[in-house]
Amino acid sequence: MGIVEEAHNAKILGSGEQVIVLAHGFGTDQSVWKHLIPHVVDEYKVILYDNMGAGTTNPDYFDFNRYSTLEGYAYDLLAILEELKVKSCILVAHSVSGVIGAIASISRPELFSKIVMLSASPRYLNDADYFGGFEQEDLDQLFEAMQNNYKAWCSGFAPLAVGGDMDSVAVQEFSRTLFNMRPDIALSVAQTIFQSDMRSILHMVTVPCHILQSMKDLAVPVVVAEYLHQNLGGDSIVEVMSSDGHLPQLSSPDIVIPVLLKHIRYDIAA
């Protein structure tokens, strides 16, 4: 196993011709894809990995400077693909990884036959003519709460992000992976993500993008999916699902897994 592979807990499942790479978002790890894996493992070669900073990774490897921008994560994704000798893949990317994948695809478009983005956003802050869902004051309060008492913040944030029933298995699962992160790393990652603005690079993304979004999502308003669709440089398609929450593959697998499979299997019609 290579150094990059090991650092990111990369796993290869299945043995199909086509490669699917599954990339998770903030506060989770590769386990967030547990409902999808059984449906793709017989048909595809599936690569799973953890973003640096996830609770499952070695915190000593987390370089605060490197990961102060999303480009640091994009370089990691490209390094994983290179080490695993992947020539082309379908990237299925949740939340921030949707944008990380988009950044990676600008420099190496041939590596991605398409990106399936789930709950992705190029900017979380509202702007003059853009609705991202958050005001700066909201984010400042969020960061302050994380700093003051991380455990208490996790307990409060998890049900809000997941949506639905507070006692659900999905809320417990997200609470667990969130709490597994080292608090100072979690704060740094959250600041990098929530303060990022990737709108200016969207026109440079030429690979086909399938934009999937929950009808109700604390972190990403539905209009953001349409914004991505209008501003990405290549072909794109939007599907808004009747799911609730920012981690619908965990909380509403019955709704989301069939939609994911459809967009993995079928390309955007010419």
C-alpha cells in the first residue's frame, strides 16, 4: 500500500472495468457511503477514501496551512488517483467534495468521466446577488460554538444537518463521525469550507456534472443547485430529491440510492 493510500485509508472494492470514487463531506468519513456500496460493488471497481482531518485519519498528517484552502484536498484526490493508477473514474462526491472534485477536474479533466455532486455548494455565504444560505454572523456564531464546547456543538449540529428525527440512526452516525474529529482540526476545516468561494472557477469545469440536492437542506438551499447548473462550464443536469437534510445518502437511502445509481449509470443526454 502506498503512502498516500494509507494516509487516506483508501480501500478498493469490487473488480469492474469502470472505476467509481466515493468522496465524503465535512464531519463524516467513508462510512457515509455504506448504503450505496452494496449496489455498486458487483458492477464497478469502487475506491473509498477519507479526507485528511476526518476522525479516521492521523491528526499528525493534518497540515493546517495546506488545508486552509480547498485546493489542498484537490491535490490529495489527484495524488490518490495517481497512486492507484486510475486513468478515468466516475466521481461521486458529497458536500464539499463536490467542489474539491470540480477543482481537481480543472487541471486533469481526463481523469473524470463525470462528477455526481450530492449537496454541493460553491459558496455558503450570501452575497449581493447570490443566496448561499448563511450570513457572516451565522458563521461566526457557529465557529464560536465549536470553539467553546465542541462536544455540545456536535450534539446540536448533527440533528440540524441531518434533518428529520433527532434520535435517528443517521443522526447518531453523523454525531459519531463529527465527534471523532479533533476539535481544533474540525474548526479549521469548517472555517475553510464555510468561508470558501469557488464561484469564479465554475466556468473552468468542463467535465459533465450531475447535481443532486435535497429539497430541504440546512447547509445548501435548493437555488444553489440551479446556480451550479447555470455556471458550470460543461454539461450539467439537476435533480432535486424529496429527501430532507444535508446527508440524504445516510438519512434517506430509500430515496437517494436509486437516484445516485441512475446518475452513475446514465450520462447526460446529448
